[in-house]
Amino acid sequence: MATASAVCSLENYLVLPDHTMDDRIRAARETLGRDLVILGHHYQRDEVIRFADFCGDSYKLSQEAANAAGKYIVFCGVHFMAESADVLARPGQIVILPDLNAGCSMADMADITQVEDCWEQLVRAGVATDLGEGVTPVTYINSTAAIKAFCGERGGVVCTSSNAAGAMKWGLAKNSKLLFLPDQHLGRNTGQGLGIPLNEMVVWDPYLINGGVTPDRLGAAKVILWKGHCSVHQRFLPEHVDNVRAKYPGVQVIVHPECRLEVCQKADAVGSTERLLRISREAPPGTESNPTTFAVGTEIHLVNRMGKEFAAHGKNVITLDDSGCLCTTMFRISPQHLCWVLENLLEGNVVNQIKVKDDVKHWARVALDRMLEIQ
């Protein structure tokens, strides 16, 4: 069997890891002690995530943010994650994002004014009311606090890839229709997994009149999918699955549900980043001559980290697409940014604080609390 090292490598398109800030970060962290909690998303680069007190996907880190004890929560992730941490934080806790430019292209695909306009059109079409009757809004955690608040105020909920199925079932128990935003792929994959036919799901394009959906199709739809996507996961294509199966006989293809439906249908398993890790970790080990091989459809930093972790257990972990799928906004968080915010805290300066407005925070908290209750 071919080895996986070249496929899993980052060396072809990333600079070498930067450890020049390590000693300064360690020193600042030690001095700040229990006042500091560092949260790190799985897609962060190794030089940053190695300093995290807790690592995880959006759902796990939301739980950690809700339980964090430190005065300062430094979130090595992207903007919407830090917003959620601030919403869930205790009074007096301060949430910091090391680089304010670390956003999320998917979250940017659903602006609050566009969502409000969509809802007004649903009300005019007679399928929803202002208070959320008729349609339950469900927003993926990859969205702004304003959109989370919009959903909370109308009886809706936030979901993650870990509990999207539970959130959809919860929403359909309240109303006959869902508005799922902003990731159409997660919504479509989850809906189909629940047995909802594709012809009962429509895509709402905020740049078209009435979302580009005819009244008949809107009336028949169970799920209204927002036209958004993850720039990383949408890059994976069905032919990538075919190619990796041809190259690595017996490979197990496991992908994130933000991938296209056609990719998920060809995969052996679909799941959140935590589930992808669990599948790889719990699989029986192979041998040196015949290792267990996984091709993973998700962000390259996590795939590369999985490859290093599981290599000693007779398992090869490779990326589904060897051209590499890097989350450039996650990559903005560098050791220099982390060191800068920590050393400022040592001097009594809070930089890059993420603070959600109180009126938005209330309803966003309602929607996030509902998320944390749903399995």
C-alpha cells in the first residue's frame, strides 16, 4: 500500500512552524495563572493550539466557554466563536480574539438585514408570523450573534454539526417548516439523514426576489436552506472520493457534513470534527505492512494533526484532497497575535475584546442555551 506522508504534508504550501514566541507565551501564561483560559479550535495551526487549555469543535468549545472559570477567555478561533463565548460568559469575564481579522466567510454569507428581509417575505407569503409561528429558524453556530438573537427571539435555536439533527427535529416538532442558515450543505445533509426528501428542501438566495423560490415550492417545502457554504469544505468533490479509493484500496472516507451532498453520499461516514476524531481513534489498528487508512474531508490542520497522532497506532490519516484545504481565516491567529494579547494582559491592557451588545446578548443566549440542551 502507498504511504500517506506526502498526502498529509503541509510542507508544500505552508511556511515552517514558527516557535519563536513559545518562551514568551509560556511565561505570560504562567504569570496570568488561573485568570486565563485559552480555547483553541481544531483548525488552528499547531504553534497556537499547543497552548490551549481546551481544544475542540464549535460545540465542545461552546460548552467550555459556558463553564470557563478564568477572568480572561482568549479564543483562538474566529469572530463568531468569540461572540458566542462572550454571550455565554459569566459577568465580569472578558473574551479576547487574538486577531480581529479572523472572521468566517460562511458567517459573512448571512447578513442580519438579509435575514430580516427574508423573514418579512415569509410573513408576506403567509408561511410565518412575526413571532415565529409556522417556521422555526435554526442557525448554525457559524453565524453572527445578531442572527443567533434573531432566531432566539422567534422561538428558534442555534445548532452545531454535532447536534444539527437534534436541532432540526426540535424545530419541526414546533412548526411544519424550518429556515436553516447559513450553511445549505449541513442543512441538506442533515435533512436527508432525517428522511426529508430533496424536493421538500429549497434554497433561499438572498440576492434574488423572493429568494428565487416560487410560491408553490415554498409552500411545499419543509426546509428552507440559506444559500451559504464553507469555503473549505465545499472544495471537496465526488471525484476526490473516487480518486482516493483508487489510490488506496480499502481506505475509509470520512467527511464533515459541511461537504456537498454528493461527497457525503460517497463517504463511509459523515460527522463533526469531534466525531471524525472519534472514528479514527476507535478504529482497530492496522499493521506496518497493512495500516488502517482514513481519507478525511475537513480542514488540513486537523487532518495533519490526526496523521501525527494515529501513525503510532498503525493508522494512516490522509486528506481527501491532496491540494490542501486550508481555512485561511483560522490561520490568521498566529503565535505573535497570541503573545501580543497575553503580554498586554500582563500590563493591565485588554486588547481585541469581543463584546456583544446587551440586547443582542439576551436573545442570543436564549438560542445558545437551547443548543446546549439538545443532543
